[in-house]
Amino acid sequence: MTTTVHTPDAVLPVGPFPQAVHAGEFLFISGTVPYDSVTEQVVPGGVEEQTAHVMGSIRAILEAAGATMDNLVKVTIHMKDVDDWHRMNAVYQTFFGEYKPARMTMQAPPPLGFLVDIDAIAHLPAE
């Protein structure tokens, strides 16, 4: 059985998909973009501000599912320009302690002028 996860504390989807789907022991977080759901605009600033906004949304989605950043097992980051990798990575790593999930980063321009688009998979062990 699958269920969807929704929280007003994270970016609302900009398409016909949920923020996340909980299937068995896994949570599949949809591509999350730096979109301000209140102003309905791209989050202002550069890749640092946009990465922080997206990672904050991913954390909120995890919390809504009863999880933490430590439950992440795989993250995929799509970037408009991989030359911004070091700046994005400096912000990304602040969201983790000693544990860090597997990750892939690629230059694959996100839609609508966003600089980053991040999706993730978390493992939520049965209680």
C-alpha cells in the first residue's frame, strides 16, 4: 500500500505530483525546487539560497513522514550549472551530521529557471 505525504511546511509541487510517496519502508521524495509557495516566485538569490530552501523543504517532508535527514539513503541533485557545485555543496553539507546519504549530482537544467532540483529516497524502517 502507498500513501502520499503532504506538509504546508515544504514547497508545494509545481506539477501534478505529491511531495512524496510512502511505499513500504521507503519514502520517495519528488523533485523539489526553490519555489516560494507564498509569493509564487523562484526563491531569490543564487544557488546557495536555492539549495538551502530546497533542503529545508526536504527536511520538512521527512519530518511530516516521521523521519529525519538520517533516514535519507539516496539524493539526486540536478543543477543548471555544475560550475556552481562547490557553492551548492557548501550549503548541502550543513544539513547533515556525520552520516551522509549516497548522492549523485548532474548538470541537467531544472525547469522554470530554477538553479537546483533535488529528489531523494529515504528508508523508514517498520516500527
